[in-house]
Amino acid sequence: MHYRELVSWLVLISYIFTYSGEGARGYGSHLEQGAHSMEGVSYVKLEAQSQSEVESSQDPLKVDTAQLSSLDQRLSPKVKPKLYVTSKGIKVLLVSDSTMLESAFSFGVGCGYYQDPDNLAGLAHLMEHVVFLGSQENPNPVGWDEFLLKKGGVSNAYTSADSTVFYILSPPKELDSIIGYFTKMFVTPVIDERSSISEIDAVNQEHEKNIPNKVRAMVELAMYLSPEGSPARKFGTGSKETLYVSSKNNNISLNNALKEYHESCYTSDNVSIVIMGPQSNEELAKIAEKADALFTKSKSATKGLSKMASASNGRLAYRGTSKSQYNLAPIIFENYGSKHSNIGITSGGGITTKKDDSPSRGTKATKESTDSSKLEIDLIKMPKGESSPPYVIIYWDTTSDSLSILRENAEWQMLKLIQYFFEDQSQNSIASQLHKRKLATSLEYFDNTSTQYSMYGLLFTATDDSDATTMEIAKLTSSYMQSLIEQINNDERWIQSFYKNYTSMANIKYEFDEERDTSGIVSQAAESLLIFPDEPEMALSAFIKPVSSSKGSDLSEEQIEAIRSLTKYLSPSKMKVIKLSDSLDDSSGEKLRFEPYKTEYSVSKISLGGSSDGSEEKEMARSTNRIGELLTCVPGDLEIIKFSAEKCPKYKSYGKEVQERKIRSELQPCPVLEEEGISIFWKGPIHSVPSVHLTLVQRLASKDVSDNIRMGLLGRLHAQIQTAKMDSGLSRFKQCGLDATIKYIRGRFIIIVQSYSSNFEQVIGQLSSHLIGEKKVPTKPEFEGALAHIKSEILNLSEEMAYDVASDIAQSAYLSNYHSKLQLRESLQKSEITYNEYLEVLKNVFSVGYFDSLVVGNIEADRSMKLVSAMVGSLTSKRIPYSEAVHDGVIEIPGDIHIKINNPISSDHNNAVVAHYLSPPTDLIDVSIYSSIGEIINSPFYDTLRTEWQDGYIAFATTKYDTPIISLIGAVQSAERMSETLVCHLLSALRNVSKDVEEDLKEISKSEFKERIRWFGLSRFSTQKLDSFNNYVEHFSKLIISHELCFEKNKLIENATQVFISEPGVYIEKLNKLTRPSSSRRLVIVEVIGDPNPEVKSEEKLVSVAGGDEPPTSKECKEILSSELGKAILMSATSPQSGSSSGKLRASRSSSLQDARKVVMYDSDLQCNISDQNASSASGKDLKEIRDMLSLFRNRVSSGVELGQAKADRDKNSYAQDIGGKSSMARNKRVNCDHSRT
């Protein structure tokens, strides 16, 4: 990935005020990746273009007439694509969609790490990085980031095996200028010592962060062990050793190598461009022509996809057969009901080695054998380390027919049948057998297919790392794969049934999918144009509606034969096993070294033979041969119900029936039940989507759980037991649009269920009957299985990064009832949880609670109330009032806190620093301003630490909302800087950035401020974002989870931003108060030390000539640390805490904090008001004028609702009584469902 990749920190922080999705480069935009998805880009109409209709400089891409007719029937007239090849050979796809709110484009290059020279692993990846560092015309290395910040764009890139893809999201009006700027960098990048040196460091840091990830290392080791000569053996990420040290040792000019690579690959005939937007095709074509003009009529590419033979037209089984009309878009419903994935490999692999030290001799394919008692397979072992669970990967790979397999899968999802078979959780599935036999707690399918190599695998989280357990898992997998092969080869009806159901689900998802991944679509299309140049319809697959499931839509004979031919690569004899083991002893076989991941491994053989009389194989065969139908849960009736959009239904409040009332807005959920211990909120199908979403929150009694780490452990254990019961009871719905999770967070159990409406009642009914309660206790084996899973989950740090650990610790210092993973880990290791202990807590603690719930979607209010009430009844024996339940809160720490800890992640030598600056409790204006500050400073903060000072691959600044405060978070991670140096640089960078922001804001006019700055707050909280089902439920679910019943909050923030924020200085004032040392500032800073004295050999030192500010000297660092942290309180990261009887005090982890830590609880009154002082500062007006403005604001946001006595009695110095006072809060917190009027 490109060095601006921020996936990990986006995953780390929930409810964060920053971009979601894959790492975004350039943060100036209100356009979020995935936020304004293309509602209209679900459909495409293909324009048939004759040669005469196309400009002379363009040649239309060839589309078969029959295929064109088929596609045309499945495309919408709303969206019109245009495909052509320019006179310079660039393959272009334009997609006009007037409904889009953003534009997007992608540049694809037909070279990836397969084209790396053998002695410069990672060169393609390095070239991807260098492109972003300016052009010959504008060589400023941070110019692109600054340009995007002003224009409002988001960019990123990735390097895969076969291609390199750059993708950018843009405001429509800025598309022309952004494409122009980028094309110049793409065509004429700055390739000099400055760019190559600085980006080698970025590439190396990127690889360093990957080293502790054991799953990634296992997958890349598998690729490294592919047959001799396979390009999959190459190490795609690259490192300082493979790029810098290797080039110096071999007297290679890295600059010349980059230039040669760019000249060989970045040629017009090896490039594709995809542009999408609300503009017409004529407008998009003019923009594309300008980009094309910047390319030179260069020589043809000498490597890459453009040089490959056009073998992609042939089928896997029958070369040269005609194409089937059965297509499925590759991304139809991949994210529906998805779970957290441990597999995230998009590039990488092994590293090319000399033939004489190749390890492939130990992994030669085993001769095919039909006698399972004699079957031997490869067993590869890697050290497990202290922070990894006992992972086992079983995989199959091949270098034959890879391009054909890639094509088949791109066209009709051939591999989905294998994935669904292995991830099925029904009674006779492999997952159920693994649990039953206590072999593994989870199973995940993955595949990695490129033009020259294919891998298909299963990742198991085993119950232990013994060879006996591994062998049993391998035997079971072998039996299931053999059963699948037999089923595929002998039962065509079963295959057809699956794909008919899969297509039905794809049609449903396609028809009702409100949001599409814009960047993913343009990236996929750009790759398809390169890989399948003679089949442009493949690039359109993301826009094409799947065929109907009516008669005649069956797979063709060629497709059936293709999937049957695939099974020859999946036989049990071709299985290979990689496992993590505590030790590699002599019995494991010869010890070898996988240099990129700095780890040893061994290769040996294991036999899959069973008992001497064959009874074990017979029993296993009996359990695996009963293969049932897959995807039998396809929803039926999805008609949208009719309901009144103007009225809330009648509801009950504390036993009193309240008559139907008018609603003053369509947006807010309405209460349908408010009784002691329970509140149910409902909203009908205002988005016309046939889905139903449920968020159910059970808050435990404060006296039982407040700041109790042991209860935190037991809570997570109970959530895992519930999850296992849920997975069992709902297994048949998992692959049909069901998304269901149960989590324990800060004293709350949170149950989230979403499914298509025709399945919802059955789903909730099954869930209610399966969930654990006081009267339905789990068995001891169920308890033990869940405990094993929790141990694995808590002890596993291999997928974490050092700054993840640091931020987790920081939050535990100031969030009430929040316990870091290290605290839970320590508690778990000190004392084992017993079955009897759990049962006691289940009866006395987990069966008691206060419940909030939200039901949204295609369901009536009365039905929602009955279903939720039934589920609550199955969970609890006693409901308590909200006043007795655990509340969200923030610890009122008396000063700055400094925590140091050694890096607990095995094999991770990274140092990391995370700083959390805590705001005071916020009002509406604060929320808008602080959230904007994070976006304003992120890009310059990153450029300072990463580009100019070369501190590390990971560097970011952002804001996070933890009711009732906002924290500004800065983070940096490096394997080559001392942690103390990172602390100094982080603090110094924030100082510098704050000064730069202050200077910039002082120079701009108020009108320019409104254009360039104020939209941050406006866009973030715009009520327009609630116009989709997913955005709506995400927004209001967060409010329900935190018990923020101020449902008007987004509208209030949006209006407050428009009415009051007009003074640029308020941003400077807030930023300085947050970051500068003072008696009121609160800072929690955590250092994670992986290497206390990182040393870089002289021949490995990178000497950058990049310009910009110099980092502080050692002397300056001492002064900075003294002034910033001189009075900070040192605190342990894991010492236990205990709460007082009231639950509102938390014992300190340092004696100096004893009796000083109160908890600021959330209060709706606080969150739905504006202080007069804030309003005055933000607007630059005096208090008298502000009072009049506040009065006007009250009338504006309350839609004319009278506030009764609150209006007369309001405090003249506060606006709380107007819109947030207790006397009026009962109405104002849900003003849209005002019950004071008929």
C-alpha cells in the first residue's frame, strides 16, 4: 500500500471524526470514502459506438454483439459508460452518473511486484510511493497533499502482483484540476535521491509494521515456498535491505533503476484510466483528453500485462469456447454479514533466492494417492511467540491455469462455492465438527489469485498448537474437501442450485444497495481493463445487475466443466499445512530462514493415515458426506410496508398509554415503549429498503461492574458464549444478508442484528430462544469453548501494532469502565475463571439490567415492540431504572499522565507514541470546532513527521468523540527512532502545525474562512447524511448505545455551525487551549518501547536531502520534554483498579492520584446546549447580541415548539434552559416526536 495507508488506525478508533475505509491520502474534503456512495452507479447503460461516432483519436473497445445485447438489458439508462482507446494506446472508461455526489478516477499500470528485478525486491512498490512526491513541473514533495487539502480530494494507491493502481476521490467541480495535477506526477515524477531515499524509509517502515502479523507472515511464507521460478516467490513490499543495502552492495543506481522501471511500465499502452462523476460523458471526455495530452507517444512497454499473451479468452476447461451469458459482479454482496477478517494480504509474497539455497525442495508436490492411510503432506512450522494464538493454515496452490481461474472468478464468482461450503455453520459443516471435537474456535476461507499464481486456503484458530490437534484438523479438512470434490463432480443440480440462490441474493443486494465503494469500483475497473483488454465488459461488471434467477439462467456446460477442472488443484494430496508452534525442534525437520519476516521455519511431512481398521475414516466420511443445500435462506417477500410518515404511533410511557401524536420531522426515531427499565425506539421504512435493523443495549447495574476488571473479563466471556449460541441458532441465515454481533463494552452488552425484513421475525425468534439467560445456562463444554476463544482473543497481539497498544492503554486512563487489553490479559493470567464463578455472575449480574433499543426499517411499530420485549424477557429476570445502571463517563484526571511500557508484541521492535489531548465537556459549538481541528491539522502533521523528519510510516492526528469530551489524538511509530525522540517530535510537530494553522487563519478573510474551513463542521454533521438506511442506523445506533437521547443533535450542530461560527480565531483559541501546557490542559501520553536503543548500521543509514523544517535538536528536545511533561504523573499501564461503592470514583494507579479521580458522567442537558461564552467567541459578537441570536437559534431549531415555563425561567447567562434545561429536556431531546401537542 501507499505510505498514506491508515487502515489500522481507522480500525482502532470507533466513532472517530475522520475518514473511514481504506487509508486516505489528502484530508481536505467533506467527501468521505464510502460516505457519499454512488446511489446511481448501481446501474450502467452501455453505449454502442460505431467507429464514426468516436473521435478520430479514439478507437472503441471491442464488445461482442451478443454480449452487448445481454449487458444492455441489465443496465440502467441513468448511467452511461463510454469505452475507448486513445491514439496513444491508453484504455479509457468514462462513466457518467448524474446522481453522484462525488467524482472519482483511477489510473492503472500493468506492472506490479511480479515485474520487480530479482535483485531489487519492492521496486514497483517504491515507484508507487515516488509518484506522489511531485512532478518535474512542481517538485514540491508535499505539494500534492497541500493541493488536495485545498481542493477537497482523497487519494491512495496499492501495488499488487500484476498491477499498480492509483485512485482519487474528488469534488466534481475540482475533477479537472485534480486529474491534471496527478497526471503530471504520474507521467513525469521526480526521481532523484531525495524521493528515492525518503520513500525507501516509508516502504521499510510499512514492512516493519507488518512483521509482527503472524497470519500475514504465514501467507507470505506459503507464497515464498511456491515452485521454483514462480514470481509469487518475490517479496512485493520491499524493505531497506532489499532496496537500499542491496543496491549499494551490487553497485546499482537506484535512481536509474526507478527511471528504467518507469520507462518500461508507465507507458501509455500499459495504462488504463477510469473516470466517474455526475458530469456528462462529453465533459468527462474533455477531461480525459487533457490527461491523454500529457502523455508522450512513448515506446511500448517492455514488461507487464500489455506484454502478456491474450490467454484470458480461454476457459479453464475448454480453450476457445464461447463465453457464457452468466455473469456476477465481483463485489455484489461481499460485505453483507461479514465478520472481522484475519486475512488481509493484497500484495507481498516470498523473496527470490538463489537456486542452490531454495527451500522448494522440501515442498514438492506429493504424488497423488487414493489411499488415505499412505497420504503424506507438507507441514511447515513457524515460531508462535507469546502474543499469537495457535493459528493453522491449510492451503492449496498452483501456477497452472491461474489467468483462466482469475478470469472465471471475475466473471461469475467460481470460487464462491468453495468459500460458502467451508464457511457454512450448519449442523454437518466443518465448522460445527471443529467445535464439537474441540479442535478450533474459528475458521476462515481465503484465496489469492493473480495471473501467474493461485492460492486457496483455510485459516484455523486451533485450540492448541500440538501436532496431534493440527493433524486432526488436517484430516477433517481432507475429508471435507474430498466430499466437496465428489459433490461437484457428481451432482450438477447441487452446483446449479447454489448459483441460482447466490444470484438471487446478488440481485437483492444489488437492487437495494444504497452505497457503493466508489474507489473500489474505479480501481477494479482499471485493473480489469489491463488484465482483460479484449473483454471490456469485465471492467463494467461492477455496474451490471446480475442475471435473474429465472429459468434459463443456469451455469453453462463450460462453466460447470471449469469448476470441475478446478478441483484437480484441490485434492487432499496437494494440501499443505503451515502452523505456529512454540518451538522448532529437530523433529520438525531442517530449520530454514524466511528473511523478510526475520523468522525461522521448518519443513517436514505428516501422514494423514488414521486408525488401522479404517474406522476413523469411515466415521469422518459419514459426517462429511451429508452435504446439504447452501444459501437456502434467500428472502422471499420484500415488499415495503405502508405507514404514516407524519405521525408517531401511540405508545406506552410508564404504564400510561399515550395517543398518536404528530411528528415534526421525518428523521427522528419515535418511542413506542417507555417503561421502568426499558425504552424502545422505532422508525419505519423511510428509506424504502426491505431491511430491518435492531440495536439492543443492556446496561448492567453500576454497583456490580464499575471499574471492575474481573467483571470486564466475565462480560467478554458471556458475550462470546452468546455469540456461539447466536451463530448456532442463526447459521442458516448468515449467508443471506444477516449481520449479527454481540459485544461487551464498558459495562454494556450490545446486540446488533440486521437482516432482510422477510427473515427478521424468524431471526429474532431463533435468537430469543437460543440466547443465554438465568433460566437457560450454558453447558460446561460451551463455557470451556468460549473461555478458550476469549483467552486466544485477549492474548493475541500479533495483529495489533505498537500504536494500537498505546492508544488502548491511553483510553483506559481516562474512560470509565474501559479496560485495556493488557489489563485484561494480566487479570486473566493471574486467576483462572471457573464455571461456577461464571454461573454465579450470570445469575446475579448479567440477568439484571436497563435496556435501550432501536428498531429501524421495514417493520411495523407494534411488531417491533413485541419482538424486542420478548428478547429482553429471555435475557433478564429483573429490569432496573437507568439511574442504577452503568453510565458513560470520563475520569476527571487532576493533571497530565505519562505511561511507559515495553512493547508486548512478539517480534515487534517498533517504538510508538500516542498522545491524547482531552477537551473539557463539550457543547454543540465545541463538537463542531474540535472535530474540524482534527481534519485541518492531520495532513500537515503527517507531512512534518513522515515526509520531512522521516520519523515513521505511521503518523497521524485526528479527533475522537468520547461522550462528553473530544480527544485530539496524535500518533507516530518507528523502528528507527528512540521512543523519547518520538515523544519530542510529536509534541514539536503539533506546536509547529498549530503555529502554521494560526498564521494561515490570520491571513484569510472571513468569507474565505467560510469556504475553506467552516464546511468541516457542516459536512460532518449534515442531516443529509441520514438519507440512506445504513447511515441512519449507524448514526442513531451510536446515540442509543451511549444513551444520548438528544436525537436532534446533528441538526443542532449543523445549525449552530451556520449561525455562530464565523470567527477564524476561535479555532486557534480552542487548539491552543487543548495542546499548550496549562493548569487546565489534560494530556495522556503513552510510550511503547520495542527497542530502547535502535541502531542503524552506517551502510544502512538513509541520508535524505528533503527540504522543510528540521527536527528539534537533542538540546531542544530536552527543553520540550521538560516544559510539556515536566509535571506529568507517571502511571503504570496495567496495575489493577477498584471502584468505590457509588461507582463514581476510581482508585488511582498511583498514590498521588488517590481520591482525586471523579467521573464526569454523560448528561443530555450538557450535550444539547450552547454556552453564551462559546457563542460569543465563535461569532465575535458581544454577549447582549448573542442572547438575541440564541433566542433566534432556539426558535429555528425547535420548529416553533413552545418551551413552556422553561422559556420564562431560563438562566440569562446560559442557553441550557432554552434547549437543554431539565425542565424542557423531556420534550426537546426528541423534539420531532413532540407529545405535548395533538
